[in-house]
Amino acid sequence: MKYQVKKEIRHWFSTLIFIILFFLPQAYAAEELGTKRGIFLPFDTGQTWYVCQGYNTPNPSPEVDASHNNDNGEDPDFTYSLDFSLRADSPSDGGLCSTGTDTGVSDEYIFAPGDGVIDGFRNGDFGDAVCLSLDSGGSLWLGHFKPYVEEKQRVKAYQVLGKFNVGDKGNGNNGYAHIHISAYTSSNCTSGNAPLENFVINGKNYNFKLFGVPNLSDLEQAKKQYHGMAINSSFISNNSVIESDHDAGQNPLVGCDANSNHNENYFGFCADGTPITSGFHFKTPQLPPSMDINSARLLLAVDGPGYTPLKLEIKAHKSNTSNDFSNQMPHQYTPLTTHSAQWNLVGQLPWHLGDTWESPDLKHITQELVDAIGWSNTSPLTLIVNTLGELGNNGGEFGRSRRVVASDREDIIIRGKKISYNKIRPARLVVTSLPNKPPKAIAKAYYKEAKRVKRLLLSGAKSFDPDGKVKTYLWKQVSGEPLILSRPNQKNVRVKFPPAYSGDVVTFRLTVTDDSIYKAQDSALVTVCIEVSACS
């Protein structure tokens, strides 16, 4: 009887704790929380692909059946699906991929957008599409290709899933080789078809957002959504995935010794309460000076369970010659960037072996580096992660720390079985930049004549750059009797008239260049009537 009472007390106490935790207010901004990353584009970095069939594509005619709708109540639903081609002219007027065209897809590889398990093959006898059950939740239907993978096989992000060939055109794909991708909240691609975005449903977070691309949300019943859109070139002019070549930090399991040869990197505290500092060195990130950074995130592979709620701060070594950790440890690096990013690892979001977690956006930190005097394409980059504090004491199995895979990770033997870490990537830095928007040249002319003295002022003061500044101006006369331009490379230019000038109409061109390293230009013409009658 006493045992039963104690059991009931424990039951009600556990229920009470659950209710309290469930209704606790969210104390941290979403951007600061540790979140599992979204999915990567399933094609090669740097390529531009075009949406040849978008969301909610209606049947263009009784004879042609579009697949991205649920007109027939099919299961699974493909309403929120995208088809991609390598050719910009692939989208047809009807919203479908063009018929009978290779589209440059032949011999291209398709890559896993995330970590997960192959849950089976689809499309009947063709077997040209797979269901990838994501570790981060939900699943992806991917086609159309010759699979290199097997059912129930575990795959990592970026792993090759298969390869296209010309023969794929005939496999029920509207006679057309292309990539198909659709997302589902179910783990086996059978239900819960959802747009490629980050959302919460029934208290559970699903992140199907394509990395480096804005949320591709449902456009409220619109037809052929995102049809013809370019992915990669429209949003990303530079998508760099950089692997760490060296890392270091204190290891709380071996006396908190600071070393660059540990198998793991740690965040948290040593046994004596000393905060741990870890560092990640990227030897050749190849980030151009003054590049316009859209986002920068650190991706880490978890190397064991972690529950400790931690408050971390990420900065970078402000140096264009930052060395690796051969001669000094992360906590000795100075100076650091003025900008920083706070990363709150809350207890309700535990880490599990094999997870890939991404940091908050490090855009401002990275931008500060590439904008610094002396930065070049060959400058190395070092990120420093400091532990600021603990968000409550909930240590878990490994005390007051969490750990990630280091670049020095070696194979280990557990109970006589070799565990390979060769396929687990060390820290990665993913940097994206938006395409440079060209400047707008606006040329104005102000002419007047008084007491037979002609005065002409050319002005480019109204010119602007939507994502930066106008850096250079150049005026040039393109028609009419020659005039003299004083300082033609200035924003405002005074024009001198030679004696006995007899011209009546002149035209000038203004060319402006922006301050981006990608350099875009724009030109504008302005015509001046010296003799009013010549323009009437």
C-alpha cells in the first residue's frame, strides 16, 4: 500500500513538473536558440537550377496531367512540390517542364539534402525516386535518378544519392529529366505534404527551408507558385561550404587540458567551474574582401549526448593572418571582433550523437572580417566560442558540457567493434551572399544663358545604389559639337563652351559603378538643347 501511494505521488509530481515546463514562457529569442538546420539544395554548390513545375500546378488540359496538385485525391499529395531543371528556358507556358528535352541534367549527381535513412523507393517499377526520412523530423521525396543507395541505408548530408542519365526522360516524368523534391511531416513520405519552409505544427518544429533560400511559403491558393524561379543565382551568388582544418579547446574529461589534438571539442565548464573556450580554424575560406554577406553559420556534428543548458558567445580572431592552434590555444587569441553572436543551448533541446546543429547567424562577425583593412581572398578565419554561463544546472550524463566532433577525430574501438568517424564532417562554415544589385544612373542637365554666356552643369547626384554606394562616376559626350568637360569623373561636372560655339543639341552619357567587389554599372543619357528651336 505504501509502495502504491509513493508510486502515485511520483506520478503526480512528474505530471506537475511536465505542466510547469510546458507553460513556462519562452525566455530566449528564436534566433539565439540552437536549432537544427534546414535542408541543403540537392544539387552541386554553385549551380543554378530553375523551377520548371511549381506548387499547385493545375492540369493544363484533359490530355496533360500535372503532378503538383491533388485534384484526384492522390496519396501522397504532391501539391507542395518543386521540379528543377538546369536550363532557364525549361518552364513551359503551361507551368510544366518542357517535353522531351534533356535540359543538361544528364550525368549530374543528386545529393542528400540532410542526414537520415532511405525509407524506400517510389514510382513503381522505375524506382527512380527515394523517400529520405530526416533525422531532424519529417521526410523528403526526391527524384528522378538512378539510385546509388539501398533501402534502410543511413546517409549524411551532401552524400551522393544517385545520378541522372538520358534514359530517365522516359520514366513517367513528362518525358523530361529533372529533380523533384517534396516535403512531408510524416517520416515515410505518405502524409502531411508541406511547403519548403520552417514552421511549427502541433508544437513540433519542422525545418524544410532550403539553406540560403528564403522560405518558399504557400502563396494562398495561387497557381504555378515559384514557376520559372532561379534557385542559387536569384538568391545566392556565392555559397561557400568551408571545412575546419584545425580546432582546439579544453577537455573536461582529461583535467581540462587545452590541446589541439583532442577527438572532441567541448562547450561548457571544467570540473572546477572554469568556463571552456574552443576554437575552429578555417585555413582557406576564400571570402573576397568587402563581399556582401547574407548569412554565415557554423555547422557542428554532435559527438555524444548533451543536456546542459549553456549560454555561449561566438567571436572571430580579428586578423587577416590568423594562425592555427599550433602555438597558442583559443582562449589566448586577441584581438577579437567587436561583433559577436550569442548562442543559447536550452535544456529542452538536447543533443544526440550524429545530430548536426547550426549556430545563430554569424553574418555581422564575418562581415567585420572581410571589411577589415588587409583582408584578402587567401586570409584564414578563426572562430572562438566562449562559455558565458549556464542557463540552470541540468548537467546530464557528461556533466556541465556538450561536445562536438573535432577535425582530429580518429576511429575508435568499442567492445571489439571499429567505429568509423571518417564520414562525419568536422565543423563547417556555410557563407552565403546575395547577388549584387546594380546601381541606378540618373543624369540631369541644367543649362542657362545670360548675357551671351552659356552655362551648363551636369549632375549625377540623384544616382543611387540599392545595396551599397555609388563609387565612381564618368561623364562622356556622345553627340553634338565637342564641348570641354572639367573633371568628367566627378558626380557634378561643369561644361565649358569654346569661343564661337555653334552647336545646337548635345547628348552626354553618365556611367556609374557601385562599391561591390562584383562591380555593376549603369548608364543614362541626357540631351541638352542649346538652341531651343533645334528641339521643337
